[in-house]
Amino acid sequence: MDLIRGKRVDTAQTILQMSKQRAAVFIGAALKAAIANADQAEADVRRLVVTDARVDAGPTIKRFQPKDRGRAHPILKRTSHLTVAVDER
């Protein structure tokens, strides 16, 4: 998210396409959705800038892994919420 915050949307999309990080695919999808929402609100897509990009903690899925002698070890599968906001400049 730090890579695209404050950048123009076309530059941000290029950065995310070239990034090797796994989360870049999901952030790119959130950015495309924000651009589509701005286009529906009749904003000029060529003048859009990423104003807010953040990752918040989502719900944690709790699972257990069976271990020896009847014990169980907890496994916490963490999720997150991606937020991308764009604005005209």
C-alpha cells in the first residue's frame, strides 16, 4: 500500500503490475474497483490520485491442529480488509 499511496492511478497500476509481491494482485483489484466507482460518479479518470490506501485487520478464523496424546494446537488464519480511495486532482 505504501507503494501506491499519493500516486496517480495510471502510475499506481503500473507499479502494482511490475511488483513481485503476492498482495499486489489483490491491491490492484481494489484499485480497479475504486477507479470504476469514480467513473460511475462521473469523475475524470485521467486526473485521479490515490488518496487513501490502507490494510486493516479482518476477522480471524480459528482452527486446531491435532497433536500427540490428545492435545490440540491452535491455528489462527488471519484475514485483512483492503481500502483504496481515489480523488480528482
